[in-house]
Amino acid sequence: MRALEPVSSGSVDRDGVAIHYEVYGDGFPTVYLLMPDTIVQSRGWKAQIPFLARFFRVVVSDPRGNGLSGTPSTEEGFADRLMIDDAWAVLDAVGAEQAVLVGLCTGAGYVVLMAAEAPERVLGICAINPGLQLSPPLPHKVEFDFDEPRESYEGWQKMNRHYWLEDWPDFAQFFFAEMFPEPHSTKHLEDCVGWAMQTTPEAMILAGYSPPYPGDELETVAAAEAVRCPVLVITGSLDRCQNPVRSIRLAEITGGEHVIIEGGGHLPQARDPVKVNLLLREFVRRVAA
């Protein structure tokens, strides 16, 4: 049972890969909540959907390889360019000529790039712990070779293709425990591990483990400089996935508002939903006006 059922749902066919989407509420404007990547599905926004749908029309979609969306069979099928075009296709399918875009992690990077390339369609963007090449990654994420087989795997050594194939459930348990440094996060951890079980390690390997798109700092800065809409950046001070410096630089480059959630991890929309929901509501109201 969900706190709120969608008013409509469907899928768009993207060269044989179905992208599932759901629509909630019927207010103005449209708010599109983008998940980060294949490891989770749109249910990750379950604490935002019922609240925001009281005021706006809310759209969510499952990423390639998870939820009710299709799974490509090749590495090329998970390209960032396709992920971004999936989002545009969903907005077209629901008839949203303009929208406020909200993204988390890689999804936050996508909304920045979408605002840069089609400013006439984006009213505003909110980037939560953005995955953008605006600083070096956190050291623990690149300390160990993703492709190198090991005799044993401890801690962040588990960020490894061979371990994913060996024990994907244990990696998911480890990874999301790192994403939730906040105390009393048992339910949130269980949810995320459950959603990770709806994809496969094979799909995750195809999706890749590489620097955030576009993978080049100069190109990323140029994209951020091209953003003309209002920007809200939300950062968890204890984020163990994305370097918080990326949030700081994104806010500086775009002239956006920057809110730091002290003691927050990588998924503040799940762990601190009241604060995030109120920030989003006021931001959307402001840009829609």
C-alpha cells in the first residue's frame, strides 16, 4: 500500500527499452523527481510524493535496469546521454512543456545538464548531493580498483565488479549503511537494499562505475555556467558518496541557494523528509511565481 496512488502511469518506448513513469496530483507546475541511477527506483521519493502532490503535479520514473523499467543488454544502453533523453521523453509523454527538476546524486547532475541544454523547458532545478565532476571524488571511493579481483573484500573494497557478482546483497547492505550515517536509519536501509535487489549486479556492471557525466571538469563547469534558472542545492554534511565540495561549487557557479543539512548523509530526502519537503515546496512556489 502506498500513501498516495498515481493518477496515471505508463511507459515510453526508448528503442525497445520501456521507461516506466507515474504522475501524482494535478497542480501547477510539474515537478519531476529524478533518481540517481540503476541501483534504486522511483520509490526512493516516497516521502516527497504525497506531500508535493498536494500542491503540484509530480512525475517520477524508474531508471533503466530497475523497478518497472526495462534493462538494456549492453553497456551502451546505459549511457548517460540516454538517461537524460529518457527524462525528456517522460516529460513529453506527460505533456509537460516546462517543469521544475529535482535530482539526487547522478540525477542531480542530469538536471543541471538538462537545464543547460534546454533552458526554455526548465523553470528551476534542485540538486541534492550532486554527482558532478566539480571536484576530486571522495578518496575512499577510488582507493581500490573496481576491476581488480581480490582474495577478500572489506569495506570499500566491495566496490568491485567481482564482489558484486559474488555477493550483491552484501554489497548493497554495506553501501547503503554508508549512505545513512544518521542514527535510527534501519527502515531506510531496508528499503534501499530491497530496491537494489530489483536490479542485478550484471546490470549494474553494464551501467558502469565511472566519473560523473560528462566526466570532464571543464565541460561540467561550462554546463553549470549555462544554467539560467533558479537553483537550490541541498547537501548532507556527512555524505559518503559525493564530495560536498561539488555542492559548494555548483551553488557558486550558478548563483544558487545552498542548504547544508548538518549530520545528514547522502539521502536526506529519505532521512530528513520534513526539512527537504518544505525546502522543495517553497522553492517550487518561488520559481513558479
